[in-house]
Amino acid sequence: MIYILDTADLRAIRHCNEFYPLGGVTTNPSIIAKEKRDFWPLLTEIRSIIGPDKMLHVQTVATKAEDMVAEAKLLAERLGGEFYVKIPIGEEGLRATMMLKKEGIGVTMTAIFTPAQALMAAMAGASFVAPYLNRLDNILGDGCAVVAEIVSQLEKHKSDCKVLAASFKTAEQAHKCASYGCHSVTVTEGVLKALISHPMTDAAIAGFERDWIGLYGDKTISDF
Ligand code: E4P
């Protein structure tokens, strides 16, 4: 299971990169616009925080395949390391994906809402498909069921394409995806924290502290 952080907030990236087994960072134009920073300094700082070995997914904004490919090459060259270009599903996007496959640049096909879209993206050579789970749940769909079907379809068709489920509001949505065999999820800092939080854990830790202090006061193990 790969946990990825879905933000361009440098503070959140620094924190989560240090405290969680993070596989990388995903962004999209809306996420980047939220930071109100210059594009290249922001992206190069993200790369320098996570280092070259973790995945960085950055989306194109062009609408024609040739321009998407040009943007992808520029991004891959300037950001280096484990880089994936995010391209929304569509005819131009599929064409760009097939062209980029030949160039050896990994594509994450994004804005996926159906298993049919995911399978087509995989056949075009996408390395990842990113279904938007919470946006489906918001319109009374079943995002987790869609993710589960995509996972099983890719397995049935023996595709190397991996599922990078996206658009989460809750830890339950994210963990359900993991149980369905989804390869990776990209989540906010809040969802990442919620994935490890439990009131019983807090109570257990408080009990350990209380009992220790009751006997040894503020001494720690290294004081003995
Ligand atoms: C992935 O990177 C997607 O762009 C992102 O998770 C979408 O999330 P949202 O539905 O919360 O905007």
C-alpha cells in the first residue's frame, strides 16, 4: 500500500514526509493555485523536501496531445526523480499517454470516474489511474465500489497499471480502498492523521504515562 499526500502545502509536506511512510506527493492545478506561489519555485521545493526517490505527480494544463507531451517533458526534466505527469482522461489525453509511453515518461491518468475510463487509460499505457472517490460519493455514487471494480478489472486483464485512488474526505473511504486491494491512495494531511487516530489509543497511552509517573516521576528510561 502506498500513501501519497495530496497537497502543495510545504508545511504539510515537510511534516508528513518526516512522520509518515509517505510514497510521494500529488498535485493538480487547483491544489497548486491554492498556495498562491510561483509555479517552479513551489514545485522544486516540493521535490527538494521529498527527495528524488519519492513520487511527484504534477498535472498538465494543455488541451492538445502535442502540448501535453511538451509540458510533460518540461516537468520531467525540471523536476527529475520519480516523476509522473497527470493527464485528464479524454481523446487528447489518451493520445498524449501513448506518445509519452514511447518517451518513457510515466502517466497518471486522472479525473477517472468509471471502470471503463480506467481500463482504456491502462490500455493506452498509463502507469496509474486516479479515480475520484469522494466526488462520486457526493453524488450518491459508491466510490469504493468503483475503485474495487477498477482494481479487479486491471488484475483480470493482467495490466501493469496501478490504481491511485484520489479525492478522499474520510479515513474510512481511504482504508476501505486499501482493503479492496487498491495499490495507492492520495490523501490530505487530515485523512492521513485520521488513519492512525483512535480514542482508545489515546486512553491507553495516557494510562501508561500515569502509571509510570506514579512510580518514577519525571524520570525516563535513560535516567536509570
Ligand atoms: C488527485 O490528485 C485529485 O486531483 C484530487 O484528489 C481531487 O480531490 P478533490 O475531489 O478533493 O478536489
